[in-house]
Amino acid sequence: MSKNEFKTQKFIVKFFPEIMIKGSSAKRQMVGQLYGNLQKLLSRISEDIKTKKFFDKIEVVCPIDFVIETRLRLLETPGIELVLEALQFDKVTTLDEIKVIVNEQMAKEIEGKTFVVRAKRSGTHDFKSTNIEQTVGGYMLAHSKAKSVDLHNPDVTINVELLNNQLNIITQRYKGLGGFPLGSQGDILSLMSGGFDSTVASYLTMKRGLKTHFIFFNLGGVAHEIGVKQVAFYLWNKFGSSHRVSFTSVPFDDVVTEIFRSTHESYMGVTLKRLMLKASEKIANEMGIDALLTGESVAQVSSQTLRNLALIDQATDKLVVRPLATMNKPEIMDIANNIGTRHFAEAMPEYCGVISKNPVTHGSYDRMEKESKKFDYSVLDKAVEDSIRINVDEIANDVEEIGQMETVSDLSSGEYTVIDIRQGSDCIETSCETIKIPFYNLKKEFKKLPQDKEYLFYCDKGILSQLHAQYLRDAENYKNIKVYRP
């Protein structure tokens, strides 16, 4: 049987090493959690994808039509260290059968190259793993165009596993996300601004197995809220969609007004962060969540010195997790680039409601206590009371409701120019003039276009197009932009 005759693809999922060293009860719970997560995620791709759980791995067999989607989902699922692609052969019992099958499948891979065979075996056989390696290696050397066997520095390593009477030939190895299975480490509430830091911090807690819910403090902009919602949706959809999580939006413009009224300008930044933690604590209590998450990094800005972080933490009894505490900005941006959130962060509209003049960098505990007593906390209570919570999987519909941009679905008039703002080189084909400007270049490139035309922004789900159309209208006062939804 040749490779092209396979109608299914087998994946072997290896667990994050920290799972394997846990006690039997914790390990069993985590493996069960990962298995359940994968069943839920893969069933959305195809009901024909089958999963099977073992003590040290999970096997996934999918129809050949869904290989790319399945591989991507496995590589973006927390708890997986390695993803191996394998060709599976059943009812294999002898060394002669093994050597012939392996040579048929892998001879082309070693033409003109040095190679070595590595084997693992489990079950009852009258030969050992070393016998498999020697027999297969010798046979392939004699029956292929390989250069030679090299036990130490081969060009190609052929990995085979024999499990009872099932032979697996490993054809590809991929590095997984690592971490613990999502849902195995409890829930956390992430304070999201949509910038580099909060999105990377949220990714890191998701990777560590924490169900990461989101809370956003709106300082006065619809476009900013849409932007934060769409990046929260992106993170959830990519790394955490095995579980349902929430997004809470808290109107904070009146809180900012009260800060200006009550607080000395040098303590405004620290006060704002304290009030965000206080509000988050109230929301977390309602949701039964024990910890809060921020993207703060020590000494990155004036409010993030050790003393000021200590002043901020006094505002809550909750555990505050800061996974970026010792990272520098280039490290954070590298992670954002790797996980696909960099362009979102760079294009995020900013609404800065509190900018301290001569901000304190080493605040006083006594002074902070005096400043905090001047604030009218009924304003904060009202903001929490007026907060709106939705499930993250409902964000696409919610963005359409809160967005104020007109939507067009009929292009028959021919009066529009469609701008495809998606990442990548693909461009939608329409009956109108269509141009490509990725969303992260819109602010710079849109102003170069003829402004006597009507433009429609297009993206897959309508979230990005709604966000950036709204932003350009609000911030730059463009009136010739709408959203295209086929």
C-alpha cells in the first residue's frame, strides 16, 4: 500500500512532561481533561475524527480531508508537548513484514542520504527493539538508494513503534504548545486592554491550563471596546475554545471623571489601577473566581515600580498574577508575533483617560491611604452595576450590535470600492473594484486613497472591518466608509 492510498491520517499526541511526573490521581485527571477537550474540539471539525486514550499518549485518527485542520488544532491545544504524524499498519507480527513495510514507505526519504532506524516496542514478541532497528536498517540499506547507515549523525532518522501487532511509522514531528490542559487549573479574570501585554499575559495563563475570562474597562470609546473584544475572541478561538468563558465590559468614564475631581495628579495612574482591581474583584466574586491577571511588567511604566505595584495590590484581597513581571518589551512582542496578536495590538485604538503629570514612582502608603479616602466609591459601584457580561463565543454578533457602521451586502450598483483588510495575501473577488490593505496598514494607507469614493471594508467575520471602520470614522472623521458583509 502506498502513502497515497491512505484514506486516514494518524496523529500521536504526547503529553506535556510536567503532566507525566504528577501523582497518579493528578495525572489521570489531567489526561482525562485533555482527552475531553480534544473530543470537543475535533468533533467541530468532523464527527468522523476518532480519539483513543492511553496512559502516555492520545491517538487521533482523522479522514485525510481534515488533516490540516486537525493538525493545527492539536498544535494550538494546551497540554500537548509533541504531535507525531504516523502511518498505521495492523496485524503486523514478524520482522520480515516490518522491514518490507518500512522500506516501501520510507525508501524515497533516504535516497542519497545517511539514515538510522530507531524503534520502540511494547507487547509480547520474540524479538527486541534493537532487532527491529538492525533488521530494518540492513534491509533498507540493501533495497534503497541510501548513502549509508550513520548511528550518530544521520541525515534522516526513521522512527517506528510496534504496539502489540500494530506498526506505526512516524513521518513528521511537531512541537506542541505545551502547558497544562485548559480547565485543569481553575479560572482567572484577565484585565484586558487589547495591547501587547494583556494579550500575551492572557495567552500564557491559557497555556498553563487556566480558563481565562476577560474584563475590559471602557474609558470612552466604542472602537476600543470592539477592538478588545475581537482580540479576546481571537485568543479564545485559537487557544481556548474547548471551554466557554466570558467578557465583561465596565463603563469607566465616570470613574475617570471622579479621579480627576478627587485625586492629586501624581497619584492618578496608581489610583486608576487600584480602582480597576477593586472593580475586577467585585466581578470575580460574582463569578466565583479566585485570581486576577494583569500584563504588568516591573518598571515598564511609572505605575509598575515595585512600590507602586504593592500600593495597587493593597486594593484587593484577590491573588494578582503577573506572568510578564520580569519580561522586557522585545520578549513580550516576540510572543505576540508568534501567537498572532501583534498586528491586533499595533492597530488597537487607544483611549487614555488618565495621564498623571509628574507621576509618582515610589508612592507613599500613608499618602495613598489619604488619596483613596477622597474618592467617592459609589461611582465605582455604579460602574460595576452597569457592566455588561457576554460569552466570548457571542462576540461576533455583539460587535455587530454595538458597532454603528452601516453594512452593505449588495454590490450590484457598482458604486463602491471594496478593501480587503485581512492578514495574508488572499484578496476577495467581487463585482466591484477590490484592493488589498491589511488592517494594520489602514491608518497610514487609507488617507492616500481618493476621498471622493465610497469604500467598503471586508474581513471574514466582520469584526475587524467594523472595528477599523468605526475607528477611522471616529478618530479621523472619514464619512465615506461602510462595512461589506456578503
